[in-house]
Amino acid sequence: MRRWLALLVLIPLLVACPKQGASELRIYNWSDYMPEDVIRGFEQREKVKIVLDTYDDPEAMVSKLEAGGDSEYDLIIVSDYLIGQLARKGTILELDKSKIPNFANLGPEFADPAYDPQSKHSVVYQWGTTGLAYREDLVKGPVDSWAVLFDPARSVGPFLLLTEMREQMGAALRYLGESVNSTDPAALEKVKKLLIDAKQRSRGFAGGTDAVQQLLGGNAAVVVAYSGDVFRAMEENPKVRYVIPKEGGTRWTDSLAILSKSPRTELAYKFINYLLEPEVAAKVSNGIGYGTPVPAALPMIEAKDNPVIYPPAEIQAKLEFLADLGEGLDAFNAVWAEVKAR
């Protein structure tokens, strides 16, 4: 999910145009979520050009694909809970694992994820958690619960909500003692009321990158954030802290998938295989601060002992994966639409 790199500029990748007729690979990815040296390494190896476009809102990303964007790209990096939806619609390919020999490098828990059994349509790229980031010099009380967003009496300072629907609604569900995947109408009605009230007291919604930037800038004391973003922010400002609220949070993966309309599937397969090389996987995690799904990369990862990136077992026990809700997604969309309209 997620996505901020200190002092890493990817603008040349967004505007550079390959020579007419040159081979290229077109990727649609979260903002600031792939180190430049990893991209350059593949370009030099395969003598191709990578054209990278980015997004911060996965629901908006899906809408773009459905509006014809699925023919613009070869490869997407997308939230775990969206894989099933995209597969059912035929937006992404069923993968030929014989073309990804490095798939064997994935850890067992990532090779057969619940949201995509046997990795039929996707390959895990990175993993992380979602919790609360805060500035210890700006908050006016303890930050240990989602109550700092949802209970006015527990407010500790100005805060931002997250633009990602499933994550933000999941936080409200956990605050209520529900699963992040609950589609119970009564629970969702309570979520709607909580979020409308929180929105009115907040400084608005922000994507993961923007939220952490505003935290660093002092425009918010608390934000809903992704672990890797916070890890990098902590390097810039040691007063930034990260916590999984006592009610629990989410553990997520972002996965690589090849679009069905891609004219360059062979090149997309090569890129996926490249990212699963232990040395390359280590460069990715060292560059963006998220967890690697490749165990052989761990000895080369600088933050392998950092609990923000690799939380201890007692914290992981409080985390849930966001599930593919199928038809239940309609209920979430209805609540979110009303929250955003109020």
C-alpha cells in the first residue's frame, strides 16, 4: 500500500518518452513505491524503457482501468483485496508460473495468499501494516487507540483521515470491535456515523504520501498511515512515531498483476521475475521501507530488525488482512459515497 521515499525523485520516469519504436514496459503503481535504481537496473539489463504512472487512491485506479486504462499499461501493482475483483472481471491474466522461475523465492505465506490462492493471478511485491503515525511533540495525550480519531473526548490534536476506503472503514470497524471485513448492516451504519463525525472534526482526507508529508510539515498531529511511509519519515524527524492501535489494524500486501490487454506480457513476466531475485528484492525494501516477501533477501535488508517494518508476533496477532468482499463491496461503496458527500 504505500509510499514515500525521502530524497528520491521519480519525475524523469513520468515524463520521459522512449524513442519511437523502442521497447517499453508500462507500469501503473502506487506513488513513490519503486526505487529508481531497481527500475534502471531492469532497463539496462533488457535494453528497454520503463514508463511509470502512479496513483494514491486504489478505487480511483480501478475506475481508470475500467474506463479504458487497462489498455494503457502492461503491469499494475495493486492492493491485495482488489485482486479477486480484477480477476473476475477479466482485467488481469491468469499467470503462467513457468515464466516466473523466481516465484520459488517467495516465502510460503506469500506464495499462497488467501485473497489469491496459489497466486493464480498475482505475485506479492511488498507487505506492510496500517496504523497511526503521530508527532510526539504535537499530540496532547497518548496515541494508543483509534479513539483519537473517533471519540471527540480522546482527541489529541488535528488529524487526517486516509483516502483509501477499505483501510479507513476498516479502522472504524476495528474501533467498534468488528472485523475489518464485516459487511453487517448495523456495523456499517455505525461506521458511517463515526466517519461523518470524524470527517467534520478532521483536516480532511489524504493519500498515504500526502498524509506523512503533512505530518512532517506540522499540519497534522496524527494521521492514518502505512508503515513504510512512517519509517522513512522517522529518519527525517525523530519525533515521528508509529503505533498499531490496541484494537488492531491491517496487515496488507501489494501484488504485481499483468493486465489482460497488455501487448507486452513476456516483458511483464521478466520484470516480475526480476523483482523476485533476492538482491533486487533487498534493493526494493531498502529503498522504500516495506517488508519483503523474499526470505533470502532478509540478510541484505538494513531494517530487518526494525519493529515498524517487521512487527513482533504479539503485534501481528492483532492484524487482519483485507478480504475480497465480492458483492459485499457494494455496501462499503454506499457508505463511503455518503461519507465523502457530507
